[in-house]
Amino acid sequence: MNPDFETRLDAYAELIVCVGLNIQPGQRLFVRAPRENPALVHRVARAAYHAGAEDVQVYWEDDVLDLIRVERAPRQVLDQYPDWVAYAYNTSSERGDAFLLTFSPDPALFQNQDPERADLFRRARVTALRPMLQKQARNGFTWLAARVPTQAWAARLFPNAAPAVQQEKLWDAIFSMCRVDGGDPVAAWREHLDALEKRRAYMNAKQYAALHFKSLVTDLTLGLPRGHVWEGGQSVAENGVTFVANIPTEEIFTLPHRAQARGYVTTTRPISINGVLIEQFALAFENGRITRVVAQNYQAALEKMVASDQGAAHLGEVALVAASNPIGRSKLLFYDGLYDENAASHIAIGRAYRFSLGGGETMSAQEFEDAGGNDSAIHEDFMIGSSEMDVDGILEDGSREAVMRQGEFAFEAS
Ligand code: ZN
Ligand code: ZN
């Protein structure tokens, strides 16, 4: 039987503070959280002070107020983000505070609004917080994306449950996806992160020239650029502190060569993109480029996305995830990239991360592209792994080694 709710909530908060953010004595913590569900943040604050944090500041988000603003505010203020909020984010980031980002995005929030007004509102935030977001992108401070339930999100996942139990069910799902079911989640996470670390070290040492994905519905070969770097699990921030940027996280990932994908691939899970649910689709590749899209629904929307810019028809990420992980086993669809991306091995169309290539962060745009990196305004992950998927690593000389068999890692990493 599961420990009671309060015990698991405390364990989740401890996991966030001690493993995710790895709060250091004297450090400050900045939290972004939904106002409607403060219980976790209160526990996090307690655990953070216990770990030696100097201060904990919280910015409460309110989806309903955001909706009212998009609906009613005069157009000339829609592109203005409040100065005092931007100041709070940007000064915290400059000081090197830890950031906990627990907001739970509701992709359907603005669905009945004028898209242009919604877009102005969203862009104002990104523009005002650019200093913080840029520093976050290069791990200039320790940060963690995690989730707490909101009523809208819970209702989307469990539409048939009574409203009173929807959030309870979502909490249960979050706890078990984040391995906070058992006795000692912090120990369970140390073991999990150690396994991810060993896998990525093994793959980095191998430096395969290509990966071959094969199942009944997929036959895809992805070239990997020389100097590609497998990441996953823990990261190290500029201040030298180790942290985990996502809880949950199950993947090791790198970038495929933008010009060397060939074959075809079929998705193995529905994908929620901008609030629409695409059941299944298949893509064909030649020389790294998507040459054909076949979708069960929203075919036109997918084609439009693939054509949205130069890099949107190429790949920017390949990630390996064991099919037996808690999210994969649950078969739940979370309508949220943080969770859904970790369900299975996946690839992403669009932008590659600069840090996925050795020296990539200091390359010019042209150098990055010449080395095999892809750039785009979009980055959309879709799941291709399953318990039927085999993955081979292909070495420079063309010889093959087993990387995954029937969805599980096939090598013993030590
Ligand atoms: Zn990924
Ligand atoms: Zn991704």
C-alpha cells in the first residue's frame, strides 16, 4: 500500500529541494507556481530552509486572471509585461538563485480567444524575461521544471472521474511517475540517476556513426554528427552545482545529423501539439529531410508545422528511453511535454540543443549547421519507442551493435 498523501507530498518536496535543485547553504530560491494549489510550495519552502536556503520567494500564477487580461485588457497594454514581475525574475537570475518552475500549462486556456491577442500576451512575457530565460538555457543557474496538479489539467486527464477525485488521481499519477511511491524516493532517484549516467557515458564512449530504429512500423536510420554528446539525468550549472532540470526524467538524448536521416518512422503515442491531439502519424525521410507526412488526423496542421521554417523539416533530437519506465508503463497521456516526452524513445523535429554537440555553444549558426546541427523556431518531440522497438548502433566501419532490444537497453553499462 502507498504511504499516505501527506507523507508522499513531503517526500516529493524533499526530492525537489535535495535532488532536483540541490539547494546549497546560503542560496536563494525563486518559485513560479499556480496560485490554486499552494500545498507543495509550502512544503518546498520548509524543506529549502531546512537545507540552508537563505530566502524563498514565490511568484503565484493565476490562469483565470491571465484569461481575463487576454479577453478584456485594452490592446495597447497586452504586450506589456508587469515591470515588477520581470524585475523579480531577472534580478533573481542575475544573482544565481535556484529556480523552481512548477506551473502546469493549460494548452486549452486561450482556445476561445483571439489568437493574435493571446500571442501578444505570451510574447510580452518571453520578451520581458529574456535575460532570465537566456541564462536558464545555458544552465547559468540551477533550475527545475516539475508539476503540481491544477483543476483544469486534472479534468483533462480524468474526464470521467468526479471533480472531487480528479486532482487526487492526478497527484497519485505524479507521485508514481516521479518514483515517490516507495520508502525512500531520494535513494531511488540517486540509483535512477546513476543508471542514466552510466548509459550516457557508454554511448558517449561509443560515438556511433548512426542509430538504426527497427520495428513493425518503423525502419529509420539516423546519422549522428562527430562529437555528438549524450546528455540526460544530471546537469552541472555554471556555479558548479549538480542539479536535475526535469522531474520526472527518463531519457538520454543527443542530436542526430540534420542531413542524415533516412527511412520511415511511425509514432507510438498520441501527441498533443498546441492543444490539439494528433492520434498517430508517420514520416518519411531522405537526406535528413521530411519528404512525406501521413497522419490519422490534423494532416494539414502537421504539414504546416513541418513547412514553418527551413529547420522544421529536419530533426534536432534523438532520445532513448526504456519502455519499462513508470510513464511508459502507465499508458496515461498527460497532455504535457515534461511527462509525455519521457514515456518512450523519441525524436524531435526542429531545433537541436547547442550543448548536444561538443563545442556547439560557441559555434556560429553556419558552423553549427555544417557540423550537423539543426536550427528552427520549433522543437516538437514525438514518441517512436515501444516494447517492439530494436535499436542498433552502427560504428564508423559499418559494424553493428545492439543498443536496445524490445524497448529495453541491451548493453550492460558500468
Ligand atoms: Zn527529449
Ligand atoms: Zn525534446
